[in-house]
Amino acid sequence: MGSNSSINKYIMNFLSIDCSTNVGSLFLKVKNKVFNKVLQSNKSNNDLLMKNILDFLVENDQEFDNIEEIFVNQGPGNFSGLRGSLSIAKGISLSKNLNLYGYNTFIWSCARFLNKKDFIFSIIEFRKKYYYRKFDKNLKEASDIKEIKKQEIIKNFYNKFKIIPKQMVKNFDKKILNLHNTNIINLDHNDLELLKLNGLLNEGAIKPLYLS
């Protein structure tokens, strides 16, 4: 039985927090009902994030007692956003006795291709630089995060299976977007469930993922 069909066996109740970009998001899944909230840059800072989470729960008639796990984006992203969201996620986890898991944008963008391609290259743009990470078909890391120039992508990655988050497309050169085997993927918090069920989320010492 495939991994996707396995999801239907479980009722996973979780809150996901993503403050890796200027437009952050909250996602809540409780008993197969899902709720979303977009956080603009002035509402995802450290002072307002906890209030936004509490308001988000109230708006959707939910409470922490209905949640079993918290997922938080470790990056890459802005220093203050990552540090603040991880601190708040850890605080909620400790105070409410909830399981805490971390994920990053590289593997998040590849989640739906689990067991579908031998190798996947996830490419992101951050502060006008391109970075990539290579994964095998089980979404195990096959390389460290590496910076790469536009011309290197065009020359060496033309036929490779590439993933680019849709939320970052506006910052990508059009020549890269038009390369063969380039897939533009919307980052969907629902895909985190698949990563969790396959043991691909981080546990324990969850730290921000920073890029130079």
C-alpha cells in the first residue's frame, strides 16, 4: 500500500507554523478539518505571533487541547522570523505537552514526489542567491545545501528533475523557470502529514536553518 493511502488511516491533529518568509502562514488540521491563516510581515513578528496563533484558534472554535503535534518551518528564511517562530513553537510544545517537529522548505517542496523520482533537486531563492539540495527517491538528503549560480543551473541542471516553490517564482530568472523538467510546486501544509508518517520531519534539537 502506498504512502498516500496510508494517510487515510490516521487522524492527525496538528498546528503548522511557517514564518520563513515575509508572508507567513498558520495551518491547523483537527479531525480532518483544515483551517488556514496568512500572516503579513507586520503580523508574524515575535510580539504578535503568539497573539495571532491564539486568535486563529478562537476564530475557528479550536483550542490547544484539540492538537497533538506542532510542526514548524526551520527555514531557510529571515533570522528574526525563524528564531521567533521556533521559540514560540517550543514554548507551546512544553507548556501544552505537545510533540514538536521541524521541517524545511527544501524537503517540504518535494513531499509529493516521495518514491516517484530517483533524484530530486529542490532549488530556492534567498536574498538574490540560488541554493539547492539533492534528495533520493526516499527523500533522504543526498547532498548538503549548496549555493549555485544561474548559469550553472542552466548549464548543468537542464535535464535534472527540479522543484521550485511557487511562492518564490517571482524571484527566479525566467530562463531557469523554462528549463526542461522544472516543476513549480505550491507549498501545502497538508504535505507535511506525508513527511511525518514517513519519519522525514526533524525531532529533538530543532534549530533554525540559516543561509549565508
